[in-house]
Amino acid sequence: MTPVELSRTVLHAVRRAVDEGELAVAVLPERVVVAPPGPGGCGDYATNVALQLSRPAGQPAPAVAELLRTRLLRADGISDVVVTGPGFLNISLDGGADARLARLVRDILRAGPRYGHSDTLAGQTVELHAAHDARAVVLMDAVARVLRSQGARPRLTCAGPPEDAWVRILGVPSDIPSDIPAGTGTGTDAPLRPIPAPADPTPLGRDAARWALLHPAPHDRPHIGDSRSEQHLAQRETNPLFRVRYAHARTRALLRNAADLGFTPEPGPLTPEPGPLTPEPSPLTSESDGPLTPEGDGPVTADGEAQGLIQLLADHPRVLAATAAHRAPDRLARHLVAVADALAPLLPSVLPLGDEKPSAAHRARLALAEAAGTVLAGGLSLLGIDAPEHL
């Protein structure tokens, strides 16, 4: 479907909605403009037709967009329609699973670490107030970061000035006002009072300490100061933070190695086209793939192990929105662990083995791995945690 054909399809949906009494619009637009989605958008094309029709129809733009979305989903050639921001319609064209995967990967790589950011909460001031406790202040800082990613303007206050060590080591803002009554913003929250850490988290350092405080749900006690405290620093599979950061570092290493071999990422089908020259999947894995790489894994396919990873990447914007809505960074932390674990089976099949030449499938797997690494880096950044390129 060309942009012109898509424009006609959207206009037809508008006319049908008017003819059937769902939209009361006296003058219909002569044409509908469709263009590649901007920041916060997704899919192949986007249109602001719902915003244009909102005032003459006497309905909020999101309501108009949802009405048109229902109709467009029935149209031939359209696989998905997503409403974002104040009422933009983001349209994905039908093209099978491979085409949808390529669009998803391109969306992620185009947005970079800001994939999943939106302006859904634009114009909203959200007041956050924390108890004078290290975990509460770190939690508030992470919630504020995610709220900003969704367009909100968080205003932070604390029951007391942040301790110097919290600022220096845990990375919380130094200018959080204290003893300022909440209740003067447009969105006032109850004070953040997670179960405090049983011991001082600062000896763990910034990244491990923030993860130890944010990965458990606020009503769960973090493992700090007990026999399990050292696991936050361990570089092994039992440490979920290590798994997330290791997975990200592996994607960066694969990009460097692929560049040395002379090929770059390109979204597309993950498996080679069948033919007489298609090599058999190799059961070998590289020793450098590390402890997260299961032995004996051949190339993954979109309907095999990679499907879980693809779904998790597509779900990332929803996870960020839910994290902001529920003031729950633990949701984002668990999502990153799931992405890292789902990425592991893909890693052995990204680079050619032995005398194998780089193929379109290798380029597609490299693009998918880069997209996953991008999501991991963006998510860690929102938690205030570094995503190193070497680990």
C-alpha cells in the first residue's frame, strides 16, 4: 500500500464514520496527510486527522482516533493501528511476520534509547514526596525519570535534605527541596514509603545499590546487609543485574565484531531463504559468548526462541507507561531481565561461523540484537544505572 492509497483508506474510514452517524462533521477534509511517525510514534505511517476532526466533531481527539482505529483495523493491507500522544493514529501496514519484525526493529533503532518514550502525560505536573530514607529517595528519582520519559513534569520533595552520600554515590539529585507541603500540583501522589533497606546501600556503589533498591517491589525488603548482599556485585548468572548488563555488552561486542567482518545490521527475516546452498545450522558456540549462551543452540527463527524476545521488545512502550502510571520501577527492572534472558539464545547465531559468509539472515539477527541492546541501555538509564559497552 502506497502513502496515497493509505491516505485514501483513512479518508474512506472518516466518511463511513460520518455516514453512519458516529462522527458529526459538516465538512470533510479533502485529503488526509500521512507521514512517517515522529518521536513517540510507531509503525509505518502516522496521521493527525483525529486532531483535525476533534473540534468540528465535538469529541476529544483520542475518542475520534479510537473510533477511526477500529475502522482502519478492518481495512485490507493494515496490520495494526496504535493511538499515541494527543490522538495521533500510527498505522502499520500488513506484510507478514518478517515485515512486522523489520518495522519493529527499525522503530527501535530510529528512536534509540528513547524507544518507548511518549508525550502521553505532556502538560501534567506530578508531585512526588519521599520519606527521608535512601530507598525512598532513589525510588522517587527513578519514578521521576520514567515520568519524564512519558512527558510529565515531576516535582520532587523530601522529608529532609538528601544525605551527601546519597547524592555522591547513589546519584540522587542534590537539589530536592525538603519540608515543602505536597498538594499544589495537578497530580499529587501519596508519599513514597517503600520498606527501607535493612543496611546502608552505599558500599555497593551506585549501579549495584540502585538495582538492589529498585528491583524488588516497594513492599518487598531489599537484600542488603545480609548473606545475599554480595550477589549484587557478582559477575555470574545468579545476579540479574549482571545478566542485563552482560547482554547489553554482548550486543555492542557483536556490532564491533561484525564491523571487523565487513557487515552491518539490516532488519529483515531471521532465517535464510531455503535453497540448495543454505548451510545447515551449526551446533557450535563461541567460547566468548560467555555463561549466558546455552550450548547446542542453532539459529533462532521468528516463530521459535526469538518470538519471545520480539514480543518483549514490542511491549517495551507499554511497560514504560505502566511503570509511570503505577510509580513502580520494579516493573521496568523485571522487564529488562526478561529481555536479557530472551536475548541469550539469539547471540550464538548472529555472527557467521567458520567459513560461512555473512548473509541477510546474519544482518537481520545483528539488527535484532542491536535493538534489544538499545532497549536494555534505555531502560537501565531510566533506572539511573550505567550500561557499559565492555564488561
